[in-house]
Amino acid sequence: MGLPKAYANVAEMVSAPEIDIVTVTVKVAHHLEIVKAAIRSGQTGLLRMALGNGLAEAEELAAVARAKGVLA
């Protein structure tokens, strides 16, 4: 596909120094895991849909982002 780089998993991708923003375009059921990994690595997280699967997940992700000082 001509991509300059590919990653084996989310953890590898969010820890790569060349990554500074993560756009999450998977089903909501996977947002919590992926967005938390991105935020904990200091990445800004952009989502195409809901922050989490329900209010509890959204609040958890918002709290993690506030604690880390990143946008989500």
C-alpha cells in the first residue's frame, strides 16, 4: 500500500516517537482500550464516534486524559 511504516499492535504504535495524534475509527466497544493506551502515552486521541461505550467509560477516559493533560 506504500505506507511508510506499519505497527504490529496499538502499544507499539502509541509508543512510537513519530506519532503525536491517534485517530480511533474502530467500533465503540474497542475505544476504551485504544484511547487509554494513546492517552497514557501522551497522545491526543480523536474519535469518530462516542468517547466510550456508555457514560462510565466516557468518564474514565476523560479522567485519564485530564490526569495526563492531553486532549481526548
